[in-house]
Amino acid sequence: MRVYEVKSFTGRMTGSRRSQTKKSLANAVRRHSPSEWFLIVPLEFSPAEIVWWESLEAQYPDVRLDRRCIDWLDDQFNQDEGLRRFLEGEEYQVSQRLAELSMEQAGMVNGIPDLFRRQRILHTRASELAPRRWDWKISVGENYERVEVTPRPGNDATFTVRGKFAFTADDTAAAAVQQSWLDAVAFGGSVTVEERFVEDVTVVLPEDLQALFPPDSGPGTVQFSSPQAELATPVLLHLVAEDSNGNQVSRLPISFTTHLAGSMGATIVGTDVSRTVTAHLQMSYQMPPAERVDDGWQALVGQLKLGWASPAGQLPSTLRPMAEIVKACVVDGASLHVWSGRQRLVHLPTPMMADLANVADLVLLLDDLQEHLGLTEPIPDDLTEVDALTLAMAWSVLSTGQGSWPNAVLERTVTADGVIAFMEHPLWSAEPGELVLTQPSLVVGGAGMQLDLGPVEVRFPRVVVENRAEVEAAGRIGASVVVRFVSSDGATPVVRSLSADPPVRPA
């Protein structure tokens, strides 16, 4: 026998309602001895109510207990259109709309298909709410609710946004936000002005939208994005480094594909082939006559902003062209220009490259090492500064026969019978002095590479024993110990190759 208990509770399962339910179950078991007992109730159980339900199940191990909640009821009711139409009469369509919306609060009985169906219904109903001259899209996230309003063809209505910002003169963060705002409005782009810089914002809407979106004035975070479009035909330009004689020493192609519109001009945005280097080139709609030229590029204002994303995950060989441009400008004093085909368009300031110097050095180093070892590996995202310094030393030894090794730590094992003699050495008690050690084979690694430098001489200026306490403890008990040598006072150890083979000469 199967017993169904229907409760019309529309609120939570309070203590009184739990008692009623438990009494109904006891009566059903006593009178009918059912094999199954179902509770039908128009609500969704909370976690606490689920715990209570599980305790009820434990009290009746011989009866299968189950519950049918609001999701099940909605699904059963919605499957019988005739019943709904008979019950609701003239209000059926209105009731249908309300039911469609209330279903969003129900569980998705059939999974993803239910999700798609409900989203289509909501999209249709939302479109019906929009005034005749407008289209809109509504989206909701964890921390936002968004309505994207777009005028239909022939609708020339406009929005007006009035606001007031407060950028403190001596606040560097405020100055940076202010400049970003001016650039985005003038030449296109995106910018976020935090609430602390905003004194007031008022949005004035067309009349047919005002009833749907009541005016809201006051401070708040302002996010601005200018119109953006893909260029019908990508524009290929080159960043070119030139030496003092005008010879090109390095060049990097940048494909500009995106156009951002502003009030005074536009910005085209491009990337290199790896999409690691991003370039924003600003162009003005009008320029003073004295700056006009007749080459068709009079719109260029020479304002180029470069960004370099983390090199992690990229092949060093792919990033080498940009790294060589940075090195040429920062180290060798080359000038930087934008070229289109065979025509030089504009000269760019080189100080912008200084911030990229460290990344460029790393890229060149890893590319040289991988070529030497015959490897092709992406740059790891866990490369430490110590790894980079060690690899730089290794490549210098391999290519020139000698290299500096900042932060070097060299370990030597001292056997148990030699610890006392080691501690009596002048090195132990005297002022730090120079120590020269020879290694029959020095193997170092980093970034997934192992480099055997062969026999080397390591010269430690102002050397000290880093683990003195550990060595002293080993001396007292007569045990072997690994001694770690480091340089003190900022002195840098030097590694010199003792191999008879000539060093590797980089191409």
C-alpha cells in the first residue's frame, strides 16, 4: 500500500507543522501499514528541514518515506494545459506568464533543456516589456544586474550622462585615473573611475524609458567603454629599432585589428603573433596644419602605448623579436620607429621600453639556452629570480668561459673524521676571505633545463660558512656534514670553466 499525505503549508516547516506531519505519518502506519508514505507540500526543504526529515526516516525503517515538493507540483500542473485553462478561465494567459516567471525559482527537473527553455521564455517576455523603439538584453550575475539598451533602426534618441569627478592634485593614483579617463574619452578605450573619485552622476533618459528606469542620481563607480569595432582589413605595421646610422637592427610586425572611437580621435589596437605584446596607437581626427604631411598618414600623433603580458606559456623564440627591440633601445641606444611597408611613419620615445628590459633579458637568455640544448619549451610560470640568475651564469660560462653567480651556494661534504680539522681551519675563525673551489662537474638547472658546465673553478670572495651551527653540532658528535659556502657583504662569486673545449659562441 502507498499513502499520500497532502499538506497545504506555504511557509516553513515550523515545530507545529513538523508535529502535524509526524502525527499524520504515525496514524497512516497504525491504520494501513503502508510500504510507502509520500508527503506532498508546496515548498522546498531547507537544510535544517532535510535533517529533520532524515531523522523521521530513521524512526520508520520498514516504511519508505519520500517527499514531493514545489518543483514536482509545478511540473505536474504545467503538464495539463486543459486543467489549467479550465481553472484559470480568462486569466489563463496572465497566469501563464506569471507561472513562466515563477518557474525560475523552481529546480530544473529535466536539467539543461529546462534551463534553455526558461531562458528563452524570459528573453521573450523581457522583449515584450521593452518600449517600441528599443531592444534590450538583460543579464544577472553574482554581483550585478545589467540591462543593455540599443535603439532600433530609425531611432535617433540619445542618453545624457552628467557627472562630476574629484581628482586630488597630489594623489598619484587620482592622476593616473584622470589621465586614463581623458585618453578613453578622447581617443577611445575603457576606464573605471572608482566611487571615491566620483562626486555625482545623473543619467537623463529618453521619455519612453523614464518610466522603466527611474532617475538615479548620486555617486557610484563609473565604467566607461567607447564604441569598438573590428577593422574590415587589418593594418600591418612594424616596430623598428634603428642604430645611429639609420640601419634597422630589429623589427617586430604588429597586426592592428580593432578600432576604438573617441571624441578627438581614435585608437587602433594590435598584437604581435604571440598575442603577448599589445600596442595601442592613437590617431587624431584633426591636427595643426604645421604637423600635416602628404603621405596619407597625417592622422598619426605618434602616441603608442605598449604592453607586454606575462611571457609564461610562450615559446622564447616567438618572443625574441620584441626582446631584441627592447635590448637595442635600452642597452644599445637605438631609436624606435613605426614603419608601414617601406615607409617610416613616426618616431617613438624609447623610455617606454625601459620597463620591459628585465623580461627581455629573460626571453633572450631562455631562447639562447634552448637553442644550445636543442629544446623547444614554453616559459614556465614558476620561474624564480634565483633560477634566472643561475641560468644567466650558466649561459655566460658556456658562451664566454666565465660568469657571475649572485646568491650562489656551493655545498661540500666533510666526512666525520674531517669535521674537527675543518673547524680548525683559518676560514672558520678569521675574517671572511677568498675561497677557490674546483668542481669536476657543475650541474645547474631551472625552467625545465639541466646544464652540465663541466669542470669549473668557483671563486668566492669574502666567503663564509652559512650553516655554522649545523657543522658545530656534527663536530661534537663526530658525524659527517654538508658544508654550505656563500659570499658575504654583497660579494659575487665567479665561475670559470676549466674545460679544454672552447666556449659556445652565440649566433
